[in-house]
Amino acid sequence: MSRLKEKYHKDVKADLLKKFAYSNPMKIPSVTKIVINMGIAELAQDKNALQDAINEFALIAGQKPIITKAKKSIANFKLREGSPVGVMVTLRGIRMFEFLDRFFNIVCPRIRDFRGFETGTDKHGNCTVGLNDHSVFPELNLDKVKDTKGMNITFVTTAESDDECIELLRLMGMPFKNYEIVVT
């Protein structure tokens, strides 16, 4: 069992139960999956960019990504329907907890001028953060990385509100910028 999963079961669940006073312990929110998405704008100029992105993404996530394709043709972007535009991966289970641990403890401190994430939540208890530079992941060999790409990381939780989601991720170790939880 990963150490973050142990921390969740021992400490985080108890803190959430105390803070939000759930009537049933099964209502305590948890992280169900992580979706990592990277768009590749260089595909029109460089045909090897897709394979480079797949290889780098497989190192970062620990599993092979799928290729996302364009749904519509857009002439201004030289984009045809069905052409590849990016890669994505969905992490669940032990890989998800290992990625969370690496992201919170290794990657976040390596981000330049990092003061914490803004609370990018939707109204359904999910949180999305964006990175401008994927080279902060220690798995990548920086000599082989040709250009830096951004990525979006979405933490999908079972929380019913944004406050529950933010508190869950904060207790697990995600650094947030100036956020106060108001319990009603």
C-alpha cells in the first residue's frame, strides 16, 4: 500500500469526518481518478512530436496514454477532423496514489516561483490544475526533451461540494494559495 493511501485511511478520513460531521462514514469523500491531458500544438510542423509526447507521457504517468483526436475541422488552425491533437491518461488505484504522492512532494516544489495552486474547482467536487512546463517531473531526461509542453491535471473526487474537495486535497498534501474553508 502506498504511503499516501495509508495517510488517507488513517488521518484524512478522520479529519474530514470531524470537520464536516458526516452522518455516515461512507459519505467521506475520496479521490476516484486523475485525468492528465496534454495538447500538442507542434504536430503540424513536426511529425515526431506525437511519438515524443507519448514516450514522455508514459514516463510521467506510468502507463501508456491514449491519443486524442480532433472532433471538428478548423481551417485557421490547419486542423482536420480525426487528426491527433494530444494525449491523455486516466490513473486509478495504486498508480493514482503513487502519482499523487510524487506530484505533491516532488513536482510541486520544483515548479518555478510556486506559491500554491489557485482553487480551480467545478461545482461538482473536482479540481483541475494546469502546469506550463512538463519538465518539472523528475522521470524525464531533460537532455531528450525537445520542447516544453503544458498539461492539465484533473482530480476527480466523490466530494459533493468544492469545500469538501479542497479540504480533501489539502489534507492529502496539495498546496493551495490562501483558501479558507467555511463549514455551514
